[in-house]
Amino acid sequence: MKTDNKYTGLEIAIVGMACTVPGARTWREFWANLVNGVESLHHMSRDEMVALEMEEVTIQNKDHIPVVPALKEKDLFDAAFFDYTPVEAKLMNPVHRVLHQSVWEALEDAGCYPGVVKGPIGIYVGGGDDSNWRLHARLENRTEGMDSFGLNNISNKDFLAGLISYKLNLKGPVVAVNTTCSTSLVAVHLACRSLLLGEAKVALAGGITLRSEIQYGYFYQEGMIFSRDGHCRSFDKDASGTVATEGAGIVVLKRLQDAIDEKDHIYAVIKGSAINNDGNRKVDFTAVSVEGQADCITRAQKYARVTPESISYVEAHGTATRLGDPIEVEALNLAFNNNNNKAHTCAIGSVKTNVGHLDTAAGVAGLIKTALSLQHKQLPPSLHFQEANPEIDFAGGPFYVNTRLQPWARNSNWPLRAGVSSFGIGGTNAHAILEEAPAVQPTDAGRSYKLLTVSA
């Protein structure tokens, strides 16, 4: 085995998770959709558009793309469980409601009850703004009579982390994060640092994007970021843009040695991560930078103390924009030393082809997908890829788009490893290096009794 197989003491274990994304209420449903190659975006029929009282001129407009996310149960909330009054529950932003439940589900998944953890629990999360709901809540409050300060607390995205920490009595670092599309992976990076510095025993990290208005689809505009056909065709020659959707994801993190000592279930190991910003190394503020992305990926590899050839999968940002995909692959080629040696190939894919672009939750969705892929030792297909975008230099590196479900074969030299990228408008880049969990040590075969754990 190569020397970079060894643990450095800086590894972080993913010990719990929760997600709600289009077509899947839980991570189990999410994984089933991934392995079955399901696109979970809903393309509305004419009857559905008529039922929404859309004008005929809009229905007939060839540039109107009637695609919406099929997000399950985002309107449900167990307010009493979190000790909110009916009035608070009525006026609370759906972003807050869903994230409360996602955090609790992730803690349950990790078998981690805040009241008995011997050490502080931190939380790093971010969400998109929802001016539509904030206006709605203020109008509704004319008859409810809630004070404006309290109303702001339950409707402002900047209070997400603090409100959850108060309700669950979390006493570690509590940080609201926003770096646009890279928010949730930046949150994971910050949570890892917090654990390594000893600020927290357990850390929660992730993000959420929800939309409270009725969704009618969108209008395609040439040169903008949204797809002309309602599909996210990452890296394909027919790629024309992304599809904005909604969802939430949370992971529960511990230092690896703590997780091993406490016999936690470990989905995957975060070997290292990095964040940076493009600065002005690009044509304008909203553009992307080859140098910025490549530098971020290289820094993550160095911090994780792994070599590029030990990585056999990359969960890409993969927005399916004509400009963004070629730049991303060029940056990956640079970070992988332009290694086109056929002895080393690396699969590439994007969860956006399944669920669209989750904005502030996009990075954690890719992280959860990759952690589950490592656990199951399977690579799910990246959808809608037929022929490569001719502007992408796949010949300049080891990458190929994975288009089918396949076993994730381990190279005899290294454990299974992956990179996860998330890049935000404004230039904040994040990249994480993941590795398969350490082998579980068998219990003593001579014990007459086994421990059966039950959560109810």
C-alpha cells in the first residue's frame, strides 16, 4: 500500500446524514433514485399548467420551460416537537421548518442525542433568502399580532443556526454560512476545522434552499445559466444550462478516532478539504476561474496528503453551462497534473443531472451522494450524457463521465477515494477529499449475547 493510505490524525468521519431533495424525502430514497438513474424533476403537463391558470400565450411560448422540483412534504412541520406555538409555526419560514427537522433526523441517524453528548455540538448551516415568505409573514402578522423582532427571528435566514441551537441546546460554535452555491460544502469545511481545533465534539453542517411561491417553471434566455429543455446535461455537447431546484442536506461529523472509539457507524471519511476565492482571476464577478478552482482542489489534496492518482471519482459542480463545464474539467486536469496515463482513469459525475441545482444545498447533496457511493462501493450514473461538449479537454486528463451504475473497484494500492467540488457565484470555491470508511472490526464470536439497538 502507498504511504498516503495512513491516517494523519486530521480525518473527520461522517456518522449521520439527512436530506430532502426532489423525488426523495430521505437519504435512502435519494440513494435508490441515484442507483436507478432517476431524474427527479417534474415536467408539467398542459393540464397542470391550465390548472395553475397560466395564460395560453405562456403555455405556447417555446421559451417557457415548465419544469419544477418534485419536493416531498416540504409543507409539513411538527411544531410541538420543537416547542413552537401555532402562531409561530404559521409564520415561520418553511426554510426554518424543514431545516429543524433535517437536523433532528441527521442526529437520529447518527444515534446522537444532544443531551448526553459529552462535549459541545456545533452547527454550520446556510440557506437562501426568501423575500416572498418574509413579505407573506408580515402581511399575515397583521392579524396575528406577533412582535416584529420575534417574527424576524423565525423568518430571517441569518437566524437559522442560532434558532436551531437554542431549540436543541447545542453549545458549540453556531455559524450561519453563505457563499452562494458553495455554501453547504464551505459549511462542511468550517465544521471540520472546528472539530480539529477542539471547539466541538460533534458538528452538524449543511444547507437548504426552498421556494415558497407557486412554481410555474422559467423562461429560457440565450446566454443565461438556465437550461433550454429543462434537463441538466452536465459535460454533454447539448448542455445548455442548469435547472434551479430546492432541497436540504445535513451531515453529522466527528473526529475519526472519536467515531472509531465510540463505535459509530461511519459512512465515509473526510481526509481533507479546502476553500479559497477566485479574486479577480476571471472576466467578471459571476464568472468562474480555472486557476481558482485548480488551486482549491490542489490545496485539498495536499492537506489530505493524498496523490491525485489515488482518487478514482470526482463529484463535480457540473452545472451543465457551456462555459462552466469546460473550465471545471480544465481545472481538474491541472490539479491532476494533466495525467492522461491510461493506467489511471477517474470517473466524473454530477448529482445536478438527477435533482437539478440546489443552490445553497448543492455541495452537501454531492457530498451525501459520494459518501453513500463509498459506503455501497458503487458509482451511480451521471444522466443525460451522450457525447462530450467539444470544448472540454477530456484527452488532457484522466477523466471520463460515468454513465452507468457500476461497482466501484478498488485499486490495490489505495482505498476508494473521491473528490467533491462546489463553486459559488462570487468565486468562493470548496473541495473535499473523501475516503471509504475503515473496515469494521468483528465483535467477539464467543459472546453469547449481542446488543440490538432500537430507535423509536
